[in-house]
Amino acid sequence: MIVAVDEAAERLGLHAGLALAQARAMHPALEAIAEDAEADAGLLEKIADWCLRYTPLVALDAPDGLTLDIGGCAHLYGGEQQLVADLGARIAQAGFAYTIAIAGTIGAARAAAHFGAPGSYTGGEERGLLAPLPLSALRLAPGTVAALARVGLKRVGDIVDLPRSPLTARFGGELLRQLDRALGLEHEPLNPRLPVAPYVAEQRFAEPIAREEDVLAILTRLAGRLQFALERRGDGARRLELTLFRTDGEVRRIAAGCSRPLRDPAQIRALFVERLAALADAFDPGFGFDMARLSVLVAEPSPPEQIGIGGGENAAEADRQVDQLADRLSARLGSRRVRRLIAQDSHIPEIAAANMPAQAALAAADAGWPAFRQFRAEAGLAPRPLRLLQRPEPIEAVAEVPDGPPLRFRWRRALHEVIAAEGPERIEGAWWSEHGGHPSGNLARDYFRVEDKSGLRFWLFRSGLYRDLMREDLAQGAAAPTWFLHGTFA
Amino acid sequence: MHYLEFATASNFSFLRGASHPEELMAQAARLGLAGIGLCDRNSVAGVVRAHLAKCEQNLPLKYHPGARLVFADGTPDIFVFPRDRAGWGRLTRLLTAGNLRGKKGECLLHLDDLLAHIFGLELIAMSGNATLLSRLRAAAPGRVRLAASMLYRGRDRARLARLKETARGCQVPLIAINDVHFHHPDRRPLADVLACIREKTTIERAGRKLSANAERHLKSPDEMARLFRDAPEAIEETLRLSDELTFSLDELRYEYPDETIDGFANAQDALTHLAYQGAARRYPSGLPPKVRATVEHELALIAQLQYAPYFLTVHDIVRFARSQKILCQGRGSAANSAVCFCLGITEVDPDRADLLFERFISPERREPPDIDVDFEHGRREEVIQYIYGKYGRERAGIAATVICYRGRSSIREVGKAFGLSEDTIGALSSSIWGGGGDGNADLARAGLDPDSRRVRQIAALAREIAGFPRHLSQHVGGFVITRSRLDEVMPIGNGAMPDRTFVEWDKDDLDALGILKIDVLGLGMLSCIRKALDLVDHHYGERLTLATIPAEDSAVYRMLQRADSLGVFQVESRAQMTMLPRLKPANFYDLVIEVAIVRPGPIQGDMVHPYLRRRRGQEQVTYPSKELEAVLSKTLGVPLFQEQAMKIAIVAAGFTPAEADKLRRAMATFKRVGTIGSFQRKMIDGMLANGYARDFAERCFHQIEGFGEYGFPESHAASFALLVYASAWLKCRYPDAFAAALLNAQPMGFYAPAQIVRDAREHGVAVRPPDVNHSQWDSTLEPGPCAAERLHDLHRAMRDDLRANHAMRLGLREIKGLSEEDAKSVVARRDVSYDSVRDVWLRTGLSPRVLERLADADAFSSLGLTRREALWAAKALGRVGDSDDDLPLFGSNAGAAAARTVSREPDVALPPMPLGEEVVNDYRFLRLSLRAHPAQFLRGDLGQRGTLRNEALRGLANNTRVKISGLVTCRQRPGSAKGVVFMTIEDESAVANVIVWPKVFERVRPVVLGARYVAVAGRVQEESGVIHVIADQLEDLTLLLGRLAEQGADIDSLARADEVRRPIEDQREAYALGGRNRLLRLMREMPELIGDLDVTAPGSAHAPTRHATSPRV
């Protein structure tokens, strides 16, 4: 089902509600992008957060609208018109199409914005504004709108003067409630997306700031302002949020909690230093921030005793300690130098373990090795060497045809007499991959574990099968199997 | 060296096995194995196919059907093989027990189940667990073996040595297996893809879920001996086990139920008696000698083959249906025998229609007779329940249908396994009327590069997986009835519906084993005919049955010759309507031909035109030889029926009837690559030997080949033709009753109610809207004007033929979204006419929502209420709060309270609804409008655009350029028409037929597929009174409908036969999925593969494949 179309698609006569298969049948070259309602909602929320720069009272009007209560804020911008101009310019700059309407009621403003009557309306103009608009301009369930249309009532003006009781009896109380709210006959509270913080301090900058030090300096200054307010009521902050408004419209929100209520700007600063460090690359100023706000989200009166951070001596803790070690080593030696072998889900030995930067690997580490061990145990497979050669090294070997182990082989010029062998473990290439998965090509391999006279143990394989060599359709270009040494056992 | 592979999984181990059973059998024979044991996971669904492959190709193999038991309680897998028939019965009961415990497609087995059914089974345990082995050995002494496999896992020899120890310790023999999952190592990619589908992952991510290597394929005895050189006894054990197993599926043959009838010594006596009793009824003036001879001959054959119980079974079911006044009609080769006519199974009088009955059971073919019985679709369930009641669930069950991967589903699944995005897969698999044969174009449209290695892999694997079974489902009406317990013949499993069980084998399997099956199918037309006959009886006092409808009524043929066939069985399609005026059927046998000729087979075999030319006398009727004249004289020398093809093979090429039957089966399904080639040689050589010219012989064969896969037997055509005649007679004489019956039998046929109603009105029938005070649930007849007086000009020729003098009152069933139960309560409480919406509500207690439905459908007009007024009133009912479903309070003062509420309400004047909007609403809530046609409101605009009314087409000269317009009612692109799109459009004056050639289609594709209202510019083409407009240009005028009302552009006027709304591509693919044709198709779609196909593709074409069974035509 098509949920939205761009202009080009609209010109082709496609519209929301059409089945995708049908649309594709009409225009086979159609490009369709799967609907991601979550992402859409997320984007709307981001825009809502960005609008917090104008007023703390921003409500979502999903799926594509926002309601801002600008009562008492507009003067900061030099009046409503200027605020609209600023908001519009910035939204357009971010690449969005928009309509903005200001009215005395949420319902009227929304109706005007959605149904093509942008502008600014003062109280009392609602009736004239709404009358020619379709009933869907009132926030009504689609079923109600359809039901009204079926009895011939299609515009707000059609119902505004009708006797109220028959309407309510037929279409429910919501119809007139929305009408009254839009007309300002009934008060409607705004339901902001974010709770309004008890303590807020904010600052705008004429010149955007980008450096971390500058941000921390501003933070300290804002914390200083909050300290005053907190002390006055005997509160401390348990949860803080630093909101940074980027010039391009991105909004960064960095929350920090502490176990003990804080007021001291230095302590608050220290808290955020840690948080910022943890975010590392996530702190991306772009072209800089032009506004910062520090909010206390949770405040508490009396400071309790600090509780120590303890931890059980369990495996999870041990893992965490390894991770912490990796963090510290990476910090000191550089993150590319500290590496870990991470188990990969593959039969092919050189792919079965990936050598990755330890920090990057943290997320991938999870169940790789236990799953690997479990698989080999259940299948009764022999152990592999702990480390493999950088790449398999060709050897000369004498072996029994077609799948016997080597009797002797020469590796790095030394001749080894095999006295014991186990195998083969046959591993074929990844037929779906361009290179067959094996760097050496898509040939099947027969792996053997062998021991030579001197007690050295090797892992080697025959590359290519006699089975394939004997087949007419593959024989062309196929060479006789060759041998490689892939690793040694300690 | 000798070896049998006992652990063989076919692709009936769904998403695990990667070879068809037939491929495994053929490869086993090729490798020189002594035999094979087929055992799928908790299933024997594939064993019959393997059995058939062995029998048909005479493979020198021992074959042991069995199963791999996979337990739900953690017990390691065990292979089981029945020693004998009794053991087989226990195996199937064991599997049944597991099946019935699980959901559909699930088999939950416990070790205890095996222990309870272990007698007569030979076991191969997969695990060396000593406790398990000793338990098994205690339960089945001497019948337990321990499996050993050498699958290149690195420590195979050590493992084998350990297993030897275990086997010795537990005193069970060791047996070599290779745990085969495919017949050839080249199937590894397919096996990997299947694993991805199974594990819902992609090939890149699957990792260790895939096999490390391709060793689980069939290996030669020498190779197995080499691998097991440390334990040669394990190889020998396979031969010993094979010697223990004496069971063959052939032992299941002829499990006919005992049909003993009191007073008769045996079934044959009873049948003979019933047949002659029936004959006396059929021919009151005495049995014609020809028929008597036929009956005698058939009865003798039946006696010889002991088929009497089968006929008695069918007779009994038909007798039951008759007793319940359920209309039914037999079909199939045996159905049109004289015996069946006498028994009342069919109504095709062997004396009236001189039919060929070559396919009627013959002693050479050890195959059960084939009788399908169609019943009224609405009442089929009663028949099914009767069968269950009579035979019990222990002896009767429903056959399975093997659901296979097909073009779309295979590309979808393979694409997913390769990690293609949902969108790309969607584009690949859902394109309606894509490429037109060029698969590369479809790939390119989906944004894929057809030349890339990966895309070629996907396409190749998708082709390979096509035809693989994906799950078993329940057949629509195939019943299997057995003499002994059904679950001792085959396993039974749960269906998707509760209390529905079905057996594991499909109809082909049952057929092959000679197990009695009877198709109990639902046919909408039978319901329609029965309803029409009832209406004629009730309103005109004429009591008719299928058999007593006046035969050979010339008015009926006159009507059909004018292509006036909307609603008539089988000949109502666009293609048939084009054919009727050309063929001009004038007797019953012409209808038989009419039914058979408009089929893909004759069309592709290019038999239609020769036949038409000969029929019109434009071409001389010649026969290649005297013998063939006898075969082909009825069809003017052009073979049209399957029976004729067989007869040609017998008469001209010296086939035995048994060989001819093989040819028929090869033709019917083309299941096996290569088979048809050998038939070709045999046939052509045979004809040459009999003195026919090579050229003629080849043409004959190609003709047979041409309609082979769509072959339509004359016996089916005859049964169908009877229904064609019956429905046409009703339409011709009583269009009122016929239209009402058609509406009441919906959904069926090609057309939607709007077209049926339009046709009825054009035939002079007054049609009245559904109304709460006048309508029943069904459409009914009311006294009305004489139809003959009101005929549309088009049909004035039938003025004297019509007997209809009733108006049709549309039933409440035409109201969208109204349930039968609610409608019936409106009817039931209507002792006195309703006087208000509120009155209806208070009397019926229906929810206000239902009354709104009625109001939307304008069903209160007899109360003097407009649609909006009725809706306004309905909206006010019982709504205290916002709840929609408050019910009225019944009680003594309910009426008074209601009156009070009403009187208190102020008046509200609603704006009146414009006529255009009324029409749009009619379409929205009734799917049709009796008021006006939407085109009427657009005439001004249409005139400005220079479009004519469709009726103006009649009388225009060929090739005149015109512009017409209309609501789109149907779009079809028949597979046999090489990409040509047929559109049907209608305006207020007439229906018009439009042809869009592929070149034009590509240009106007969005309009053809998307528009509801179109203007068509093109040329007029008239032949035999059939007028087409060949489109040059199409214009989408849907938006004009928006002027009628907001929802005007959503007017739905599509017929049921519209292929854009209901794509039938899958079905078509099913037809095309026959071996040779599949290759052709493949080459057409992937031209780059032609080179590959010259050489045998390794692993894929090594063994011929059996594909999805083609549905019956």
C-alpha cells in the first residue's frame, strides 16, 4: 500500500492508498521505499525538540504537525510575525516544506495550517476562518467525517448553526467538543511532549560555539545560574540535561544523573565532563551551537548519603572488567592497536575468526566463541590450531589419492615425514561469493591434522578435489589438487 | 560391490532435502546402487513418487519406503522401514499419532509411540546411545541396527571404530548410510538456499547453519565400500536389511470399500441390477439396442476388473445428493459411460450424443476409473458430511494437494535468502503483466543487473526450486475411501481448519496406487441452475430437471449464435463470446466442441482456424487416411480432443492402448523431461511404417503436443456442454429467473452483479432495488411487465422466444457488508410492513450500524425516505453515549419511550443529494446502480472530447476511426494471445470490446492498469457481428468521475474475471510448469541460458524431474 508519494509520483497519477503491486504494474520502474513510521515519528520528535528554542510548550500533532504555545514568548523575537519569520526560515533551511498558522485556539490554528489558510488570526476570527473548511479540519475520527458526509454535512459551516442535540445524538460528543474548542468556546490544554523542567537556564550565542571547552564554560555558567535558584528552594539536582541546539537544527541532549543531589557548578561540570568523554565522537558540533540550555529534570530536597558503586564477582563483572581494561589500554595505546579475535559464524577457517579493534569488537563479542565451541563439539569435529598462518603456505606433499592424508611434505624447505594423521575434514567454498570465500578461490579443501617424526603437529589441507577433476564439465581449467599448510598446533 | 542407501531424504523433507524423489531414484540407478530406502522426516509423502519413478522407468532398484522419525522428546533420529504390509500399517498409524498431536504440518512423536507400533518395523538408530539401543533391541529383537556414516568430518575413522565397539557391545549390527539429502553434489547451492529459507536467514549470515560440504549425496557402491573399508560388514548389512523388507506399495492397490447391498450376493450383481433398473427408467420405451450393447460391454469390463464397488460408491453418493435435492453431475472418463447414465451419475445420454469412450476403463490399464462429481457449491459440505458419516473418519479422508514453489514464490524465497531487499523482491515477484516473456526486463525493472553473477545465481536457483514441494495442503474435494482403516494405508494429518484432517498423498499418488478416490467438487453453476429451476417451478409452474429441460431448442442456439451468453456456463467469457458467432453452434455436439475449442491447447496448436474454415466450407474436409477418417470425422478432420490424439496414436502409429494412455499422461502434464522425445520417435516411426508421410506424421505429433498440456477430454466437454445447454435454455426462456439465480449463486462466473443486472435489463427484465419492505435475502421474482415488450434493440431477435413476465427484486444480499443473519431477521419480523427506520430497529433489534448499512444502500425508499434521511434517522437510534451498538430496550413502554425521544428532537433540514452522488453511492454500497450509468453525467465532457456512445459502433464500417469511452469492467491478457490485452468497457448505451496490442500496451500501461474510466481512440473491427475497437490511444478519464461525488473516482465496476484485480498468473504458471515446456519457457525468459541448455546442466538435469501437478483444465 502506498502511504505517501513525492511530486514526480503524483504527476504520474499515483496517490496514497493505492496498492503497491498495482502502482508497480502501472509504472514498473517505480522506486518504493518502505514506510518507517517509527523514523517519521522520530523525525517529528526531533523537530519538536528543536522548537523548544522558541517555547518549552511544544506538543506533537502526529503524523506531521506540531503545536507551539507561544503565549508570552513571541515578544522575545519581537512579535508573532518575527517569530513566524524566524521559525519558517530555519525550517525551510533544514529542507522541510511547511505551513504555519497562528490563532487563538489550538483547533483553529491547526485547521488553518492544515487546510490551506496560513496566517495569523486573532481571537474571534475563528468562526469565519473555519466555516469554509472541510469537517476533517476539526480533529475528528475519519469515520465521523465520513458519516457526516453521507448525510450531506461536509464543511464546518454546515454544522455550526445546526441544533446541537441531534448532532450529538448521532455523531457523539466529540464533534461539538472539537468545534467548541476550535471556536474557543471551550478551553483546551496543550499537552507538551516533554515535561517542563523545574529549573531551566539557557543562553543564546551570537556566534555559534563548537569547541568542547566553550561548551563546558557555558555549562558552568548556566550551572552557576541554576545554583542560585536551587539554593533558594533548598533543592539539589538528581538528574540534569544539557540541550545543545546546533545551527543546522540538530538538537543534542545529554542527560546526566547522579546518586546525590548536586548544586555545585564544579561538580555538575565534572559530571558532564565524564559524560562528554563517554560520548567522544558523538559530540559533533557541526557548524556550531547557537543555543545551550541546562535543565534540572529531577530535583530533590535533602542530599542523602552517597552510596558506593559495588559489584558482584560474577562473570558479567569479569567481562566488564576486561572491557574496561580494553578501554584503558586502547586509550593509552590507540584504539587500533588493541585488538581481539572475534568468532564469526562460518565454516571457512580464515573467516571463522575476525581480528578487530578491541573496542569496536565489544558489541560483536557476545556469544561467538561459545557457539563455535558448541558447534564443533556436537559435530564431533577436531580442534583447530589456536593461530593460523597469515595465509596458507603452499607445500609439496605426497599423499594417497583421492582423499588420503599426506605421507610426507616439504614446508619452508624442510621435509616432514608424517607418522600420524587425522582427517579429512572437508570444507567447501562459499559458492555465493565472488571469491568463493577462500582467498585462494572457491575450491573445496580437505583438512588434516598430522604429526611428523619429531612430534611437530601441523594443520594442512588439500585444495581441490579429485572428484571435481574427474568431471568433464569442470575439468577444463581445473588443476590437480595442491597442498597448503594453514597452521601449527602448539 | 553392492550397496543400498537407506538414509535418503527427498524434498518432501521440506526445506532439507534438495532433490525430487524421482531424481534420487534415477541417480541411484545410474550409480548402480542395489536399491534405495526413502525416508523423509516424519512423512511418507514422497514415497509414491519414487515408487512410480521406479515402475515407470523400470529402474533396476530395490525400493524400500520408510520414514525418518524425528522425535519431539529429544530421542535421536531413527529410520524405520516396514517389513511387510502390516508393518506399513503400523508405520502410518505411528505417523498419524504424531500428526494428530501437532498443528498442521507438525508431527510430534515420542519414543513411546515408536515402541507402541514397533512390531513389523526394521530400525536404524542414528545414535550410539547404549541405553536407547538396548531399549529398542528389547522391543524389536533382531530388528535394530546402528547407523554409521563417513561424511568427511575429520574424525570419521575414529568415530567408525567407536561405533563398531558400541555395536558389538550392544549386539546390534552396524549399517552404512550416507544420510543423503540430495542426489548429486551440485545440489549443494540449492540445499544451502533451502537451509536459509528454513532458518529465515540469508546466505551471507547463515554461516554454520549451512553444511560445510556437499558429501550428503548419493554415492556409488564402490565409493561407499572405499569409505567403509574399515567396516565392510556395515556395507553388507544394507543388503541383509533389504532382504528382510518385503513390503511394496503395490500391496496397497485396490483398497475398494465393500459395498454390499442387501439382497445381492456381491457388488457386481447389485450394480447390474441397478444399471438395468436405471436403464428402464431412462428409456421407458425400451432400451435402444446400441445402448444395451454398450451397457453389457461395460458391465463385463467392470466385472473383469472388479470395479463394481467403485461404481456403487459413486452411485450411492449421487443417490444421497438427489435425495437431498442437491443438483450434481458426474464428469470424467468413466462418468460418461452408459452405465453411469443409467445409474444417474451423469445426464449425458449416450444415445443422444455419439461420444467416443476410448478412455473408459480398459483392461490394459490397471488404473481405477475416473469419476469426478460436481455438486452445487453451496451444498457440497452436506455431501462431505454424508461421506464421513457413512464411512467414518477411519475410512474416508481428504486427499492432499502438494503446494509447490512456483515462479513467484520461488523468486521471492530465493531472493530473500540472498538478502535482496523486500522492495526488490516485491518488484520481482509481484509485477502484474510484466516483461511479456522477457525475464531480463523484469529483472531490470526491479533494479537488478541481469548479467551480474549474483542475479544469474538467483534466477538459476529460483528455477531449480520451482516445482519443489513446500507443504501439503488439503485438496478442495478429493476424497479417499478405503476398505481397511485409512490410517493403516497412509498417514493422516491435521488441516488448518479444526476437525479437518487430510491424508499425506495427493490425487496422483492415490491414482497411481489404485486407491479409490472421488472428487466431490463444488460448482457454482449447478447452484445457479437449481435455483433457476426452482424459480421457474414456483413462478411459472413448470417443473424441470437437468434431464427434462427441452432438448435441442433452436431458440437457445439462435441466442448463443448472437454471442448473447452472459452468465451461461463456460461460454460467457470474452473469448467464447468472440467464438460463438463464428462457430454458430446449432446442436448439442457443437456445444461440446465450443467448450473444448476455446482452450489454450487448440489455440496454441493452431487448430481453431482450420476447424472454423472447414466448418464454414472455406476449406475442404480431408482425411489423411481411411482409418483416421473414423477418428476425426466428427471434428471435420481436426483433432480437438484428447481422446482423438490417443486414437491417432493407436490407429495410425500402432500404439497399444496402454502406450497411448502413457502418451496421454505425458501430454497431460509433461512431467518428465525427455519422455515426450521418445514418444515422438515412436509415433513418427510408427506412422511412417504405416505409410503416412513424414511431414504429416510430424504435424500430427506437433498438434498433439500443442494441446497436450492443456488436453481437454471430450468426456469432460460433454458433461460441461450439458450445463452450457441447460443454463443457456434458462437464460433464453426465463431471463428473469436466470438472472436472479445467478445473483443468488454468487460468487461465481466471470461477471459481477452490475453486469448481470445490466444484461437482465437489456433482456427486458424490470429490476427493482433492494428494500426492507420487499426484499428477501436472495433476489426474488415479483409480478412485473412482460420482458418481450421491453427488449433492448440488441436482443429484439428473441422477442418471440422469451417467456419471462416477472420483475426481479434485488435481494438484501446485494448490500455490501450486510450479513445473511441480519438480513434474514429483517425479513423474518416483517409480518406487517415497516413504517419507519425506528420501527425496523425496534422489531429486529439489529444494531444501529446494520440499519445504517441498509440506509446507505437506500433500502428504505418504500418508506418514503431518501438515503440521507434514512441515514439521519438510523444515526439517532439508541445512542445514549458514544457507543455505537446500544440496543433498544424491549419492553411494554419501549414504543412510547421511543416516540417521546423522537418528538423532542428539533428538525434538521439536510441538503438533498444530487443524482450523480446517488449513483456513486449506489456503486459504493450495492456495487451497481439502477438509477443511471455514471457515463450519463459525463456526456457533456465526453462530447467535447469527441467520444461516441458505444452503441454507435454497431453499423460503422471496418477500419473507421472512432473514439469511445466507458467504465472499465474487465481486463484480460490470456496466455495464448501473445501479450494482447482485452478490455471491456461500458457506457450508458452499450458494452464495448477493446483490444490493446502489446506495443500500445507498453505505452498506455498505467491507463490500462490504473484507470476506472477510459476514453479509447482506435479503429473499428467487425467480424461475424463481433465488434472490437483496436486501440491506438487510451486516456484516463477517472478524474471526471470525481465530479459526480467525492468518491466518484472509486467506483468499482470490475467483473470477477478482471485479471488485474485478481491476478491469475500463478495459475498460468502452474499450467506451464511441465518439463519440456518449462525448458522452453526458461529459454524464452533467460536467453543467455540457451547455450547451457544444449549441454546437460550438471546435477540439475541429471535426472528427470517431476513437477507440480497441473490442475485440471
